[in-house]
Amino acid sequence: MSKTYLVTGGAGFIGSNFIHYLLKKHQDILLVNVDKLTYAGNLENLASVMDDKRHVFAQADICDKDAMEKLFDLYDFDYVVNFAAESHVDRSIKDPDVFARTNVMGTVNLLNLAKKHWLIGEDTYKPGVKFQQVSTDEVYGALGSEGFFTETTPLSPHSPYSASKASADLFVQAYGDTYKLPLNITRCSNNYGPYQFPEKLIPLMINNCLTKKQLPVYGDGMQVRDWLYVEDHCRAIDLVLSKGRPGEVYNVGGHNERPNVFIVKSIIDYVHDSIDPSVSEALIKHVVDRKGHDRRYGIDPQKIKDELGWEPETMFEDGIKLTIRWYLEHREWMEHVTSGSYQKYYEQMYANR
Ligand code: NAD
Ligand code: TYD
């Protein structure tokens, strides 16, 4: 049956991958993509689907009650998938306020609108609707060398970014508990793949290798992240939307834990062997560590495997090669991002219509 989605943050990294994924997978859908186009929003990520009638783009802030209400009035949404967020830990350390505003207040605004527009009786909602909050394993805090995050691990965020995502998760859970709003929360580990803004570890290191700049590794570089290819995350979200039990949290990750220096060295090795033999570990520069740097994240994905049959399909060794090749084949995309010209794309595109 045809579904109408509100996808927020669809011009960012995971949101744009999700839009490409859904448009390939489902024929009969309508995606309304709302994005404020902050520095992290890039319509070039969606160039190939801007003329697809199943995708409608609206530039708006999820905190803007009037603008969002108009969209809820105009479209009869079945699903809200909330990707929109400030997403970078280092920025949150420098400027936490916008993280509280967008990640917490923006989510509450969307919850209120979904509740208002979907409610059809006492604690009863339009059939088939779902609010999905795209969250992160960082809400659980940090692990020592043993153990994994499960859905029952207590929330213990450390950075302003993770504190804002944990706050949003608590609001989402509260709307499920108090108002019975049908919802899910997915908490995913670190994603990598096409269209990721080069402030994050993997695209930054790829771009710096390709342009032979220094590779800044924070502290000793032995912090561990659990890496997931973005398409596997998109598939998990799609599955949770249609089959996840309302009210449940699902952790998404794939036992792909790697220390940061390992990631950096893998990128160097691939670029050295396949692209530019002059690229070497001499480019690595250990720099001052991030404040409050979480040592290790690791997801236990057993629940989503048992209940929904989800498992990652892309092993890190394949995913990292696909990703490096993608950035190599899309050097223009990277040049537009690093020069800042990507932010003019929207104006140009609409001026030409
Ligand atoms: P991103 O920074 O690449 O994209 C965020 C998008 O949200 C951008 O397009 C931006 O313009 C938009 N946005 C920001 N503020 C907005 C506002 N007020 N109103 C409307 N749009 C706004 O982030 P991402 O890496 O794609 O992450 C997407 C979501 O997934 C986030 O909620 C993040 O917390 C979560 N997540 C990310 C990862 C990861 O590894 N990247 C892992 C787990 C969860
Ligand atoms: P990042 O991509 O910012 O994701 P997150 O902080 O959400 O996990 O960083 C991933 C890891 O890489 C994290 O441990 C910090 C580290 N890092 C560096 O060592 N150097 C860098 O330049 C960046 C951006 C990150």
C-alpha cells in the first residue's frame, strides 16, 4: 500500500542515503523531505532525485511550528522519520545551544504535530502511522574493553551532542508511554559511506589522503567505534518502520569494532596500493585529544536480528573500499563541499526552473 513519509534532515548524510534507498526499493511512495539546509545539508546529495515526482523537497526548520504545521496540513503523513539534527560531537563541545534547540526542541515539535494530526480518539491513532526517531549508540555513554550496549543499557551520555540525543529519546519514549503515540527509536553505531560531510573521521581521512594533507588522530587513536555501512542502516530503518513493535527501541550495529588508528591506516593502505603510492603513514599526526572523548562504543544487535531478521550485509573491508572509491569518483562533490559552493546549489537549481 502506498505510504507518505515525512523525512527530516533528508539533505544530510544518512537522510539522503535513506531517500535514495527508499526510492529504489518502493515504487508507490511519496517522500516529503524537510531540511533547514544548515552547513550539513547538501542538495547535491539528492541531485538525481530532485525531479522524481515521488520526492518533494521543502526547506524548513523542524523547530518552526507554523512551517511544520503547514506541511502536516498539506500531506497526510503515514510515517515521520526524524533524521534532522546537529550531528557532530566536536561542534557540540564548542556550541551546545543549537544542539539543544534542534535535537531536543525540534523533536518535541514533531512529536506534538504527529500526535495532533494522527489522533482519532482517546489514545487511538490513524491506523498504520509511526514516528521513528533516528538515534545513536552514543546515548549509552562509553564502554570499557568488555561488553556491549543493549537496549536496556541505562542512558549515560557524555558529550553535549549525545546529551541532546538522549534527551530527545526520552521525550519520544514519554510520548509513547503517556499518549500511546506509535513510535520506535533506533540507536545506531557510527555510519560511513557516500555523502558524509568531511568533518567526520572517515570522509575527512579519505579526502586528506587524496589531497595529501595531514591526518589528525585525536590522542592515542585507540578509541574504538563500531562501524556500519550506511545502506545497512537505511535497510534497518525501513524494516523497523514497517515491522518494528510500537514503543520499542532497536539497536543497530554489526560487530565491526575498529580502533581509530586502524581505520586511518586502512584508508592509507588502500590509497597507497591502488591510487597514490606516495601516500603513507607519515601523514598521520597525533593531535590533542577531544574533551571527554568516549573510549569505546559497541552494539549488541541481537534484538533486531531476532525480531526482524536484520543483519549487516556489508563487511567493513568491503564497505571501506566502496566508500573510498565513491569519494574518488565524486571529487567534484568533495570540492564543492570543501570550497563551500555546495550551499549555492539550491539557489541555482531553483533559479533555473
Ligand atoms: P548530518 O549532519 O549529515 O545531517 C543532518 C541534516 O539535518 C542536515 O541535512 C541538516 O541540514 C539538517 N538539519 C539540521 N538542523 C535542522 C533543523 N533545525 N531543521 C531541519 N533540518 C535540519 O547528520 P547524519 O550523520 O546524516 O545523521 C542523521 C541522524 O542520524 C542524526 O539524527 C544523527 O544523530 C543520527 N545518527 C548518526 C550517526 C552517524 O554515524 N552519522 C550514527 C547514529 C545516528
Ligand atoms: P566522528 O566521525 O566525529 O564520530 P563520533 O565522534 O560521533 O564517534 O569521530 C569518530 C572517531 O574518530 C572519534 O573517536 C573521534 C575520532 N576522530 C579523530 O581521531 N580525528 C578526527 O579528525 C575526527 C573528526 C575524529
